Amino acid sequence: MSWEDNVRKVVPYVAGEQPKDQDVIKLNTNENPYPPSPKVAAVIQGFDCDILRRYPDSDVSALVDALAERHGLDREQVFVGVGSDDVLAMSFLTFFQGKKPILFPDITYSFYDVWADLYRIPYEQQPLDETFRIKKEDYFRENGGIVIANPNAPTGVASKRSVLEEIVGANPDSVVVIDEAYVDFGGESCVPLIEKYDNLLVVQTFSKSRSMAGMRIGYAMGSRKLIGCLNDVKFAFNSYTMGAVAIAAGVASVEDEAYFAETTARVVATRERTKRELARLGFVFPDAKTNFIFAAHRSVPAQEIFDALRGNRMYVRHWNKPRIADHLRISIGTDEEMDKVLDFLESYLNGR
Ligand code: PMP
């Protein structure tokens, strides 16, 4: 017997590469190409460091209140964490304690199976159809919980709220988690369903549409009961998840709705233009409602295009996994960045 027999064994999630080199056109982790709101910058620049002597507000009241107001909810319906990864991990720990398997799609955010393994939660992956859509009937069976990213990652495909409502309604005895990391780029949010279903948890993040991946802020919205359960587990784990700077910066972001609307609209406009150009270059892809496009070329293997882009300091994401190995996930950058990538692709594909 060695201490190694007592170690919790788990295969970790592999995050997208964060190159030290600033010259790279970085379209591999779905970050926002625009800076956070100038109000966020002002709050951070003016931050009184003396405040750091004290522990932060463990209830994160200022940010919870700002988010509750933004979404038309009560503060008892909002839970904040260190990025949506933290909120999702906490949700798996809190809500998926049953013996029945939890359900999520076979192609989705690749952290779900990692958390399930970490917490020893049984799970069954439900195959998306050939067009990467979820089949709602797959979720009308016995289960210990359901997780659906909407829009989905890495496919970019959005499900209609009415379809997700059917799934939530058919599973009153399970918690259904809808991961809305990308919803602000064109998805239909399930937040309006929260008052109707006490088993629905909607998770969002500041990392994409609010340009604050580096600050680590995510949040969940749901019934008072669900949020109460999450808080019980959080306060049994770590009372002070959110630092004082993150709380202040998060509030400033929520208070600048105009900037948020303007930058997300800009990303969406660039995405729509990029779709037209990629189609012209021979790529096929499901209609993306996200800040990325999941594209396969009609004739050139994804690995080859990935290597060629990388050789020219243009990073996208590629998974050597069944069903998706012929696809590249290309995050939406600035118009200038996308032009460089599209120009490169055009000359590469024509010259080969
Ligand atoms: N959900 C999905 C579907 C994602 O793609 C990501 C980003 N990797 C996250 C959640 C987590 O994002 P964050 O922890 O930065 O909020």
C-alpha cells in the first residue's frame, strides 16, 4: 500500500493553448477580440488596494444584485463563481448525487465528462444527429440530471428554447443545467423559463461576451431552491471564491449595457461575414450562433489546414476525436484578424 493508492485519479481537461508570443492571431479559445468596457478599466485603475487587507464579501452581494437586476430576477436566484467552469463544477457536485447516469451530448464541451469522472458521477452521452442537433427524445428517459450547452460547443449549433423547455418539463425529478456560455451571440436564452421550472439552472459567463476571460467570473440563475443548494455546497467548500477586484470589475461591466451590446453586435457582424467567406473558400459548417465557427473543408483535411495556419502563427482549435476530426473551430477575431486568416486560407488552398 502506498499513498498513491489513495490519490483521486482523473484525466484532466485540456484547455486551448495560451501562447506567450503576442504576435499570434489567436482564434483558439473563443476569447473576445475587444477589450472589456472602459468602465471596467476605470474601476481597476482606481481600485483602492487597502481594501485587499480584508476578506471579500463572501455573498458577492454587489455583483449578485447587479446581475439579478440585469436579468429581472431576485438576488436569491443568482449564484456567482470563478468563471462558469467553477459554477458548473460546483453544480455537478451539488446536483448530481444520484445513482442514475446524467445525460449530455456526445459532442459538447469536453469538461462535462471530466467533472463527471472527477466526482464519480455515472454518465451517458447522447449522440447528436448528423447535422449536430440534439434529439430531444434522447432526454426523455430516466436520468440523474441533464447538461446541455446552448448554443453548443464546439459546434456552434443553437437549440430553440421551446425544445429545451420540453426537456426541462419532461424531467421534473432531475436538475437540467443549460450552459449559456455563448448565448449572447445569437442564442435563445432559457432565463425566461426560470420562474416556471424549479429544476432549471442556467449558467452564463463574463469570459466571452463581456471580454473578461482573464478575470474569471461566471454565474448561475435558477429557482431560489436550486441557488440555495449551490450556496450550501459553496460555503462548505470555500467561502471566498470571488476576489474584491473581480467583484468590482464585474459590477462595472454589468452596468455598461451599451458597450456590451455594441461589442457583441460587432462580433456577430464579423462572424456573418466570415461565414460567407469560408463558404466561398469551400468550407461547410453548421449555422453558428456563437463567437466561433465549426468548419470542415470539402476536400482538404482539417489537420493539414490546422498545421498550415499554425505555421503562420494563426491558432485555431482541432480535436482528433471521432465525428469531429475533420472540423476546425475558428473563434471570431477582429475584422482585421479575420481578413488575414481568410487571405492566408485563400492563397494556401489555391496554391496546394
Ligand atoms: N462552457 C462552455 C461551453 C465553454 O466553451 C467554456 C469556455 N471554455 C466554459 C463553459 C467555461 O468558461 P469560463 O470558465 O471562462 O466561464
